[in-house]
Amino acid sequence: MTLEPIVGRYLRLSVGAADYRIYFEEAGQGIPLLCLHTAGADSRQYRHLMTDEAITAHFRVIAFDLPFHGRSNPPDRWWLEKYRLTTSSYVAFIRAVWHTLGLDRPVVVGCSMGGAVALKLAVDYQHEMRGIVGLESSAHAPGRYNEFLHHPAIHGGELAASYTYGLCAPQSPESSARENWWYYSQAGPGVYAGDVHFYSIDWDGRDAIKAIDTNVCKVSLLTGEYDYSCTPDMTRQVAAAIPGARMVIMKGIGHFPMIENYQLFRQYLLRELEYMRTPSS
Amino acid sequence: MFTEAWLTRFQQRLNADQEMAVIGDWFTVSMSLSCDDQRRVLRFERGRLAQTIVTPKLDAPCAFGFRASADIWRRFFSDPPEPLYHDVFAMLMRVPGFVLEGDTLVAMQHARALHRAMRVMRTVTPA
């Protein structure tokens, strides 16, 4: 028998006038490392990272499910409002988790839409953070939204899972890419579409990210060469807009590095986490 | 590009595919594959490629199809494929010359099986 060190708990918090019951997992001790999952998925994507002793020896790794995702419930009366994630609602929710858990100067790791909002956090709250590790981070990512993502004549789970499966690199282990497929097949109706509304329509940080001071908040950007949603060129544009940002294009990796090929990804990640631990000069 | 011999090899490989046998129960549809001025029609029945039509006429209806130039198809079939050409959804988003024509709703209703068929297809190298 193997008992993993990941511990899952529920958190009660309020954002605006709504109350939430949020599921989160954590492992390790040290610098808070707050992990943000991708659109239409949940915190399970970080399970490898949370069992990596090279990380948990130095970091308190925390991953939570956004409302509507995984084991986090929607707020009351959710059935009366179309789910649409926005930049402001996404940031407000992350901040609520951050404050409620009392995270002191965390490092934020986010992938895809999480990588996008990590940039926004670094713009607005850079003095309260050690840094961000943006995975597949773009400042503007139009083109992913389409009406078929939530359509009565289409199985939304199978479409979302198939639509995102090809975002993995062809070299990634099949079992890992399929694990992510499975997560994507489990989102509620319209949740992936609602997330993509943030990622591909509402989010535009092209001007704002120029305000990030990497002497205050470190920025590491890791993007897979096979990512066609946030292409390497899109991340290069982010890096060019933030003086001092570090950037690596990861060979043989796609859009979901932490779940599609963790063994390869961790070689890149550990370097950036070491950088995050190093005191700023 | 899509010769009779190649179509036969694809048919054999797809019809032996273990995954398609699991997911293909509702994959009954006809689609076209077009390369420059060549066009083929593939008729699927319950996940099996039942018929390939090399010179389709008026009596070979199909719901949707993929159309691209020979250069784009060659890049799709390359091993390992270059980024943006490694998956049909990648090409639909990032390769302007790769087109999903016809009834896209029907295509997306079959997204899982269609995607699997195209993944298997990519492993059958054209002559």
C-alpha cells in the first residue's frame, strides 16, 4: 500500500455576496506555492507536483478547485446565471483563497488560463508575492471559444476532452495525456466554455503586464513547443514585455506540462522553483 | 496522396483499432478527404470504415470533410509531426489552409471517434 502525502480539505469562504465551499489539496512545508488549474479541469492536474519531494521539502504546495470545478460547489442559485469567468471574478476568487489560507508572499504557479491570471496577479499584487511561474502564459489568447463547447446536440464532455487532448505533445506518455482527457470529460455543462470566456475573450493583459517589476516579483515563463493554444511566440511576446522575465520553451511538451509529462517537465520546473527560492538581490 | 492502396491500409488499421471498437458504436457517418483537386469519400458504419470511394460522384453524399494542400497533409503525416501540424484541432486553429467543410455540427457530434480516426490515420504514411 502507498499512502500519498496529499491532504484534501474543504474551505468555506465568501466572495462578494456569495458563499462558497471550496475543495483544496496541499502537501509539503515551506514557501506557499499556490497552483492554478486549467480551464474546465481541476486541481488533480497537480498531483505529481504535490508528491515530488524535491518540491515539497521546500514548498507548501496548495491546489484548489475553482467554484463549478472538481469538488468545489457552485454558489447558491447557480442555475439562474450563466457561468462566465471574468478577469475580475477570477482574481477575486484567488485572492479570497490566498487570504483565507493566510498565505504569506506565495509563489503562484498557473497553467493556461491560470498562467494568464498569474500575470494579472503579478501586475496587481506584486508586492505581496515572491513570484509567478507561468505555464503556457499568454497576455491575450483569442480563438479558443466556440458555441459548440456548450450545445444540446453535442456531448460537451467528449468534445472538451477531445478538443484539449491534441494540446498535448505527441511525445507525451499516452496514459498521462489520457488522464487529462478524463479530467476534461468530467466538467459540468458549460463550465469549460465559461472558463474559455475568460481566457479567450475577457483577458487582455498586453499593456498591463509591462508594469510588472521583476525585482519585486520574479517571473518565470515555461511553454511547451507543441502548445497551439498559447504558442511559444505568444509567450515570447509576454517575456519581451516584462524586463527581467525568464522564459524557456520546453521541447516535447504541449499545453499541460504538469500532467501530460511530469518527469520531463520537472526538469524545467525545479530550476524555476530554485530561482523563486533565491533571495532577490 | 490518398491512393487506393493507402485507403486500404488505413481501413485495415482503423478496423483493427481496439479503441475505436470501444467508442465507435455511434460513428456512422460519411466524410470526405480532399487534397488539392483530389477528393475521396469515407463511409463509416458503427466505427468501422465500411467503404472508401476514390472517385465520388453525385450519389456519394457526405456530411463533412477535411480539405488541405498536399504540403499541409505531408506535414500532418510527418513523424514526428512539427508543432501545429500534430493534431486536426491544432491545424483547424492554426493552419489556415486546413479546412473543415460541410456540417461542422455533425463533425463535432462525432468529435471523439472522428479525432480517434484521424489519430489512427496519421500513423498510416502515404506513399
